[in-house]
Amino acid sequence: MKLHTKILIGLVAGATAGVTVNLLTGAGPATQKVVAFVTEPIGRLWLSALIMVVIPLILSTLSIGVAGLGDLKRLGRIGLVTLACFLGLTSLSTILGLTVMNTFAPGRSLPAAVKTELMETYKGQAGEAMGLATNAFSIDLLYSVIPRNPVQAAASGNMLGVVFFALMLGAAMALLPDEKAAPLRHVLDSLGHVTVAIIELVMKVAPVGVFCLIFSVTARFGLHLLVSLLQFVLTVIGSLAFFQVVGYAVVLALIARFNPMEFFRKTKLVMLTAFTTSSSNATLPTTMRVAQQKLGIPQEIAAFVLPLGATMNMNGTALFEGATVLFLAQVFGIDLSIGQQVVVVLMSVVTAIGVAGIPGGSLPLLMMVLAMVGVPPEGIAIVLGVDRLLDMCRTVLNVSGDMVTATIVTRVEGMPLTPDPLAEE
């Protein structure tokens, strides 16, 4: 049985058991004891195992991704245009996710009493989980960006400092000659693979963790959470579909001067592969072949943009992270100011760059962003059971964005798009 199926079963079983217990006992003393001493500790231990890998994950994947931009010295404007497209598309998708979530606000459908109880239950756990509770967009937040001691920043949970150090580390490796940067790059690359292996190991017990966490919240708070969750799923999928169909179509037509309908027709195999694998990395071979043979992207453009995009260009992931942070803030009754939402946009863009291109790779970094704005990371249990479906959908947006960027870069460079006639349908 597939892992995502087991997680879904864990979600359904935990939600059913929790709602049933809530209806029968009204979250009485016996239920509170079971939650406090059995299910919640098990769930939080599992979450702690995921949070444990946040620091090495950011340090390894983000620095290696930036180090890959060493090609900028050789490719010049191609690299700059690629990076501008990545950041622009990712920022726009995140802003769309926040805008839609602010408009429809599915998390606000919870009764006020439930929100108050949720906040009272979890209000102290964000700081415990991540050691960071940056609740305002202030000058102190700016000071925390550049750490005096990177090790201390990592130990204290100063994620902005860790991100900045990883960016500087990657930039320095990109500037150094290969023979000097290669040893550290190999170590960090190996650390990234080990970290991904740890995530995969921890995710093997995800069904148990999901069952315990969702049982804990539904046994306490009943059916209302499940209704909000359905509204959240529909809102996120609608946002992803809008950016895929409308956002990319506008960019293709106005900037890349490419017929959007033709683009979607020629790349449907890539989108299907991305949807079924939920992995940008697993889809990369198909993306490379389709981009060159059917879209006519020159080999030198495809070889630079697409592998880099599989690591750095995560438009769907950034949209999902921004929307999820705002949804869970609404669920817990936390009003995020404009400044805090700017932080969410920035961190969603930056952390999306460091996301491992595997199913569920965004979860540890998402919990980090949650803690940064004072939303309990434990709240991720509410959305974890449906993450597989959302992961499939957002991966389609991720890989489509890579091909859109490759098309734009080709046009900007004045190079022809020459599809292989034998590859045409």
C-alpha cells in the first residue's frame, strides 16, 4: 500500500475516532487525559523528528542550489533572466495564495469558542517547537537576518539567520574555483541526501503520527475543523488551477510570445507525470525531453534552466505554504498583519528554493514558517492528511513554471524554438 494511502487512512480513522469521541463524551476529563498523555505526545514526538531536520535541510539544499548559479559567470544574462523569472513567478503565486485565502477565509468559519480553545491549547507550543516567535515585521527582524554566530542562530532557531548564512555559503562556493569549492559542495550535497533519507524514514510512521494528531484536535474540537479543512482544500486547488491556467497563460502570451493552448497541449505528458509522482526531481527527465523535442527549447537553455528549476523554482509549493500559513492562522484565531504577511511571502519564496524535490519535502520548512509568525507548528496535523493530493497538484505548477521560464529565456535570448517534427503528435 502506498504511503499517501496509509496517511489518508490515518487521517480518516483519526478524524472519525476523534469526532465520535467528541460527540459521545463532549471532550470530557477522560478524553482530555487520553489526548494529553497518549495521542498528543506521540504526535508531537513525530513532528519533532521532522522539525529536527529543518536546519540541515536549509543549509544543504539552499546553499547547493545557490552554488549552482556559478553558471551565471559563464551564461551571463541567461542566468539573470532565469533567476528573475523564478523569483517573479514564485512571488506572484505566493501573493495569489494569500489573496485568495484572505478573500474566502475558510479558517474563519470555526465558531469563536472553538478558536479560543484552540489558541489556549496550543499557544505556547510554537516557541517550544522551533525556538522562534517573530510576531512583527520590525527592525529587530531585520537585525536577525545577519547572524553574528551562525551556529548560535541555528541553535536558537533564528531561521532568517540560517537562511542568510546558507545563501552566503552558496554564493561563496559559486565564486570559488571548482577545485576549492568541490570538497565542501560534496559534503553539503551528501548532507542534503542524508537529510532527505531521514525525512523519508520519519514519513514511514506518518500514518501513526497523523492519526494521533488529528484525533487529538477532533476529539477536543469536533466536526467544525473538518468542514474548514474541506473548504481549505478546495480553495488551494482552485488557486493552483487559476495560476496554472490563467497566470501562466498570460505570461506565455505577453512575455514569451507563445500560444498558451499549444504550450499546454505539448506539455500534458509532463504535467501528468508531475501529478502522479509528486516529485519535480522524478519528473525532470520527462521535462527535459518534452521541452527540447516538443517545445523546441535549445539544449543549452534546457540543460541550465530545467535542472535548476527542479531545485529552485517551486511556484506551487510557495503558493501552498503561504495559503496554509494563513489558513492555520485563521483556524487558531491569529490575525496576521500586513507586515507579517509580507514575512510569509518572503519566507515562502526563500524556503521554496530549499524544498527537496520529493513528495512531502515542503513539510519541515512549512512548520518553520508557521513558527515564525507565531502559529503553532502542531497545527499542520490539520492539513497533513490531505497534503498528498495538494502535493500532486502543486508539483504540476512547479514543473510547468520551469518550462515557462525556459520558454521566456529562449525568447529573451532571441533563440529560435525549433520542435522536433518527429516528436509532434
